[in-house]
Amino acid sequence: MALRKASLSAMRSVRGRGGGFWGNYPGGSFWSEGTQEAAGAGRLFGESALPAGQTRVREDWEIPWIIGMFVAPAIVLGVGLNVKPETRGTAWAREEAERRLAAE
């Protein structure tokens, strides 16, 4: 019982303000929302929000990146999986049976 009490008090002394066992973080625990006050904070690449009714303009590299990351692998998988050789045992057995029947 004394060992348990000592370990609990040691754990309490390690904890900081809302930081949990692994350390203190500004604005609370590691999983809290935090305190982001800069313009565009929390948005991807620090972009600021667009005014209402305005759409985001794509950059020159975005379309080739999308093609390279999603379209090209889909084509490679689609073609590659359709032209792969038949390697199941049942396919081999069928070919062997047809060959033996033709030999008779």
C-alpha cells in the first residue's frame, strides 16, 4: 500500500499544468485545441481564408501532382492486374486435363 501511495504521489509531481505525464504543452494538454492566434493558423500551408464568394486558384504543380499520385497508379494497377498470368492450381489442372483429353 505504501508503495502504491508513493508511486501515485510521484506521478502527480511529474504532471504539470494539463500536460499529462509526458510534458507540458502551451494551452493545456497535447490533445487540446491549443492557442493559435496568427492569421491563417491551423490551415494547410498557412493559407488564409478566402472572402465569401471567391474560389481558390490552383497552382501550376497541383494538376500534375494529382495525375501522378492518383490517376497513373490506377492505370498501372488496372492494366497490371488484368494481364497478370494465371497461377492458381485449378487453372493448371484444367489445362492439364484438357491436354490429356486431347492426347487420347
